Amino acid sequence: SQTIHQWPATLVQPVGSPLSLECTVEGTSNPNLYWYRQAAGRGLQLLFYSVGIGQISSEVPQNLSASRPQDRQFILSSKKLLLSDSGFYLCAWSVTGNTIYFGEGSWLTVV
Amino acid sequence: AQSVTQLGSHVSVSEGALVLLRCNYSSSVPPYLFWYVQYPNQGLQLLLKYTTGATLVKGINGFEAEFKKSEASCHLTNPSAHMSDAAEYFCAGSGLNNDMRFGAGTRLTVKP
């Protein structure tokens, strides 16, 4: 069966510090991978998605980046965090045309 | 790119009443459409999905959605609301480039 793991679960970082959130999927090959941010009243905001290794589509963020170094690994990064980067981040995977499966989520607080 | 709009951030109905949650999408090609439910402090659970075929799709817990291409809509309905249906509901759509986008969500309140 397929599983998705995301870490760390919670993170408190000072403004200007770097960020690395990691996500791995097991039990499937060549999944579509996603990073979302969930905020109250705004639903799930799509940040990045990837349909293959090294293929990243960016939607919104200016100081966030994503990388897919391996087929089932997706990393969300920042070189310098802003206060506005605080939030709940979700990694997810899907197969084209099918439902999306989410990781456990990561709470990021930038102080 | 596919985009999804949910009309109404909050819907309140009485127990036993009809539930109607609205969702419109924008795309030039038929999308994949989904409805998810999120109960408090839980993750998202799939209610139903539309890909191809029948335009009326039945999901879990008595929910169903009708896909209307002419209106670019995929509204979610339930003929009789239960207290346990109180939750946040998300419409999502994915185009052929696999970008899965979610609406802002609609919070359903069920009054006794």
C-alpha cells in the first residue's frame, strides 16, 4: 500500500533563517507531488507541483522553492524565512485523474 | 490553468434539510473534479470524484454531485442533512497538466 511521510511535524524558526520540509512517498512510482499551504478561509493554496524528477511548477511563492531530487521525494525550501511564511504546509501525491493523498502536515511558526 | 471557485464560505441548514454547496471551475478542457470533506482536527477525506462518464456522481454519506459542463459547475448536494455532516467541504479540480487546485472551502453548519 502507498504511504506518504512528511517531516518535521512542527517547526519554529526565526525570521531570516532557512527552511527545509521533506516529504517521501512509498508504494508507488512516478507520482504527481504537491506542496500546499492551508490557511483559515483560504482553503488549500497550491504552492508547487511536480509530475516527474526535476520537473517543478511554481504557483505563488516568491521566497519558497521546491525540488524533487528523487522520484518519490519532494522538498520545500527557503533561504530566508519571512513572518508571512508561517502556516500549515501539506505535502500530497496523486496519480493522474485520481484522488490526492496528503501527508500529516507541518506547522511552521516564524518568529 | 484550472481554477476552482466555491460560492459561499459558510452554509447553514437545519437537520433534515437539503444541503447545496456550490462549486464552479474554469477550464477549456474537461477536468477531473473532486469533493473532499474535512472534519475538525482531521485530514481531508474524499467524498466523490468525477472523471468521465455519468454526470451525476454518488459519493459517501448520501452526498452526490452533478457535473454540468454548460455551467462549468459541479455542485454538491445531500437531500437530508445530519448533524454529523457539519464540517468543511472542499471542491478541487485538476486539468490535464495535473495541477490539483482547491477551492477556498465551505463550512457547513447543521442546526438541530
